[in-house]
Amino acid sequence: MTATHTPGAVHVDTVDHAVSTPEVNQPYRELGLKDDEYARIREILGRRPTDAELAMYSVMWSEHCSYKSSKVHLAYFGTTTTEEMRAGMLAGIGENAGVVDIGDGWAVTFKVESHNHPSYVEPYQGAATGVGGIVRDILAMGARPLAVMDPLRFGAADAPDTRRVLPGVVAGVGGYGNCLGLPNIGGEVVFDPSYQGNPLVNALCVGAMRVEDLHLAHASGTGNKVILFGARTGLDGIGGVSVLASDTFAGDEGGTGRKKLPSVQVGDPFMEKVLIECCLELFGAGLVVGIQDLGGAGLSCATSELASAGDGGMLVNLDRVPLRATGMTPAEILSSESQERMCAVVRPSDVDAFMRVCAKWDVIATEIGEVTDGDRLVITWHGQTVVDVPPRTVAHEGPVYQRPVQRPADQDALVAAGPEQLPRPSGPDELRAEILRMAASPNLASRRWVTEQYDRYVRGGTVLAQPSDAGMIRVDEATGRGVAISCDCNGRFVRLDPYAGTQLALAEAYRNVAVSGARPVAVTNCLNFGSPEDPGVMWQFEQAVRGLADGCAELGIPVTGGNVSFYNQTGATAILPTPVVGVLGVIDDVAARIPTGLGAPGDVLVLLGATEPELGGSEWAHVAHGHLGGRPPAVDLRRERRLAEVLRGGGVAAAHDLSDGGLAQTLVEACLLSGTGCRVTLPGDDPFVALFSESSARVLVAVPPAELDGFTARCTEADVPWRRLGTVGATDVLEIEGIPALPLPELRTAWEGTLPALFG
């Protein structure tokens, strides 16, 4: 930057100075801008940008903030979402978070985002501030945050760097969420070598509000005041999520460094808790016209997006921004990603009342500007103009790239190398040993070591939490109305077939919500991929977007928003393509939920769905042979929809979906979660396939004997295949016909011992 730090003074590059010094060399490449992007900025402004303007454009035109490589593909969602699907959606793609009407005057907002690269650099703060950021997105919609979830992915479980990253990430998620008093009701912990050096830390938050309390991010009303409130602005996080998340890890620094190492944001959950309560009181008093949280790109994002979405311009005075560091330049103030900050647009007549509410909560609040009747975002510093830009060019009219898309050269060979020839266990003793080995494998073992670090039941609204198939939270105390949420993705399936693999992620999340007794109504997503500059990665991305959009259209539920995270790779090695799909469901009364497990002794166990020899990308192939190849299981979304309708029809005492690890893992988990055994007979004539196939659209249900005829008749009428497997016993043994008995204590030792041994 041309501005320099000098004790007692800050030399500033003003608009007048920029006009008079057109040939000053500026470090735009170091800020992530391409030559043509910098040239376009000069064309927009009719001059070179000031240092502050260059900082704003660089962060707002970054991949993370501008979606410049994904916009052309994300537009497909708009072509597949029907008016019927939009009927219950109050806010969708483009807002801070999606909002859906759940009835009785209630609305629910939810979204998932990534904080991947910062969490590798500094695991605790990277994960903690990821939680803080997604919570503020929900808060900015006018809602009270109710719960969080954390889909996580790490390198090989026994890799040294995983032992560095995972404990810090888990502690950060738990530390921040616990201090906020928000229950963590679910998520994922997945291990795969492709995430080595590039963990995925995705965070989801769900919140609720009355329909009339919905707030949007826009700066309307000439003369309305712009108020910055919350924490002071510091040097932490400058270029953090906006730049760090928009570049590939160099991979040439011995595994300890990055091409760029900007400061990771530092979170203060106690400040955020006070900010939440302050915001909710401001909303309740009707003192806010528009609001935006300060996350990625900080004030650059908040001011440009509010002005761009409004009906005028904006004038901002940076002198008034409360700072916690001396000698900060305007560019640094605008780029800082210091946490726990919000920006509100307030009517002049309401400013005093707004300030009184903030003072009550001991929240710093400062009037930093106002809405103008022009079409420019003007920012001053010590009486001099340092920014004068059309706000839409910063916030919404950044570069749009049609990246090359090409099916990877190795894709056909990967699909051809199926698991059919892999050695399989045979005989009762080998199958028994394989069940135990699978139960103890890192991806299937109990997550208790992780989840016991989270408060899952704080505030008393939690109805279901991990290890249940879906998290469930009560929204309305009077009626019992609530919502269920599940996040899922099998990256191996997506690698084998990005279109079908993404639909399998959607199907599993949809099924997990249905298994809880809720009605799936909406989708969010976090699309984690490698470098968009790789045509093979863009092929995966394009296929995944189309798979998700087409799948949602078939299920009749809309995508309400989400996040794209590119450059998830180290050097030339990309992660498994990982489009995490979150599904939200509504349940009229949480007392009618379906528990996860086996039900009561004497209940009949019924397997819903058809089992085929589908082991491509399966957990068994991964655990037993480190193998990835073949085709993923077939996906049948119409059958998933019929299955969900059957489950909502009643007559089910307990349920557990079949996914990773197949029927064997479902039986193990259901027995251990219920604390009781069962006796079953495997379907088909191949015990190995029956136990470890990962065919989709399958659920194990426990049905009271008196309900069995009615329930199975409904299944037949709905064309949902069903098969009676056995009964729930009063013993502590899992009995599978033809296989030596598996006592529950032995199963529990295998299932619960893995993560503590690795990380405890």
C-alpha cells in the first residue's frame, strides 16, 4: 500500500491524490486481483483506486465473497425452483440466510458456511469464529439463534497433523457455542487422507422469529443513520476469510505454512452473547430499518452491501469507527474482520432510543454515517475522501468467470475399478470380526468424545441431538412445534459420480429428517471443492450443482441459500468434492418425534427399502482395502419421498436410517443407543451384501406388534419395499442368524474406544 505507518500520524491515499498520481504502482496482485480485474476497477472509477478502494475491491471481488467462478452455475437453482417450491420461502439465495414459514406465525432461518482455511492455520480461533459468523448471519435476519451444528472433515485419523488440528477445532466449536448458550445438536466428523492439510470446518445455525420480525440487509431512507455497534475494530483477520479462503495452499512449506498467512480472526463469545440480546431488543422495539453483520470483508462488505441493496447512496466517516489498535489506515479499518460487530440503518428519530438499548447491554455503538440520495458510497477519513465508488460494483457486480469445464481424464478408469474383485470376509467368524472392525473404524466409531465437549441441551429446547439421525429443536413452547435438521455428504460417492453423489447427500439428509418424524421443507448447502482453475474440479462442481438442483425439484423442496468454498487443496492435490447438504424439516409437535434406536422389547424390526450389491465408495471398501472406485449406490428420490410419507403416518416406535456401514452399523448403533439387544435374520442369500451394502432409501424401524399389519399395509400401498427382520429382545446381545452372538459390552468397547485412543 502507498499509505504508511508513522508514529503519531497516518498518511492516507485520498481520491484527489489518486487522480493526480495515476501511475503509482499498486500491489493488486498481492491482494489477489488479476491484471484484468485491476484494469476493470480503473475503468469503473475513471482513475486508479485509492488504497482503501483497492482494499475494498480486492476483498469483495475475492472468490469467497463474490462467487465469481460459481455464479454461472449457481444460477441453475433459479431455473429449477418452481413457484410451488417458493411458496413457503420468505427469504432465499442472496440474503444472509434462508427463511421459511413453518406455520402458526413462526418463521425459521438456517444456513451453513465454511471456515476451512482459517481453521487449519489456527484451529481453535478458526473454528470458534466460524461459529460466531454463522450465528450473526442468523441474527441479522431478525431471528433468535436456537442451535448450531458442525459438519467437520479431517485428514487420516492417525496422521500427526490431524492430532494438531482436530482437538483445536472441536474445542473452538464447543468453546464458542457453549459460551453463547447455544446447543450443538448434530454434525459430522469424517476422516479421509484428501483432507490432510485442508480440513473442512463447516458451521450451521438455525434460528426462529415471528414472521413479521424478518429483517433484511438494505440501507433505505435518505437521512437515515448508519450505526456500527459491537466490538471495536482491530488488526485481526485482515484479509482473513476473504483472501485466505480464495487461494490454494502452496504445499511447498513443509506442511507448516501457507502462501498467505494473514491473521485469523479472534473471537469473544461473551461479547457476541450480549450482542445477540441487544439486537433482539432493538428488533423488538422496531428501531432497525436494515441490518448487516460484519463477517468476511468486514466494513467493506457491510457498507457496500447495505448501500447496494438500498435505494440511495451512503456517506461514512471512518474517524468515528471505534478502534482497538493505533495507527490503522483506512484500508485496514475497511478490511478488518474483527468479530462481534453489526451495522444497522436507523431512522434519525430512533437513534437516541437505539443508543439507550446498546448502553443498557454495555454494547459500544457509534453513528458512522448516513444514507444519501445519491448513488455513491463515499467514505471519508480526517475530512478527506478515501473512497468514492458505485456500491453495486463493489458488492454485486464483481467479475463473473466461465471457467473451463472438463471431465477428469481419470474419471472413467476410476469408475471402472469397482470393488467387485476385492477379497471379502466369508464364514460366520470372519463376518463377526468384520462387524467389530467396522464399528471401531474412525468414520463409524462413536462421536461421543467430540459431542461430550458440546452442550447439547442448554436452554431446554433440544429434543434430539447427536447421535440421533437428525437434530431437533422446539420452536414454540405452547404448541410443541419444532424443526429437525441434518447435514450429510459422502465425498467418496461424489468423487465417483458428482451428480448422483450430491443427490445421495441430499437423500441422506432428507431421510435423516424424515426418520425423526419431521416433514422436510427446505435445503441449505456448503459446496466445498478444490481449485476452480482446474477444469476437472469445475466439472465436479457443475455436476454437483445440477444434481442438487434437480434433486430438490424432484423432492419439491427449495434451496434457500448456502456457501461455496473453493481452493480446498494443497498444491495440486484437491480434497474429495464435498457438497455438504443440510435439510430442514418441520414437525407439528415434537412430542410425536420418532426416537433413534430399537424401541421396546417385543417390537418387530422391519427393514424398509431394497438392498442391492452396492459397495462402490462404501465404508467397507475404504476401511478394509483403502479402495475407491466403481459406481456409488443408485439414488431414487421418488422412493425417498414415499418413504418419508410412510414414516410420518405413525405406527413407528423407533427408527434408524441405513447409510455408511450399511445394515451392520445400523444394528450396532441401534442396539447401543437403546441399551438392548435384538435377534434378526439377514435378507437375501449373501450375508456380506446384506450387512455392508450401502444401498440408499433404507430405514430400520421398530413397530409395536399391534401396529404391524397397518404399518406394512401402508408400506405396500406406497410401494415402499419392506421385510420383517426380527424382534427387539430384552437381552444385551445382538444376535444375527448364522453369526456368533455379539454381546453389547463387546460392541460398546469397539465403538466407543477409537476416538479417545486417538485424541484423548
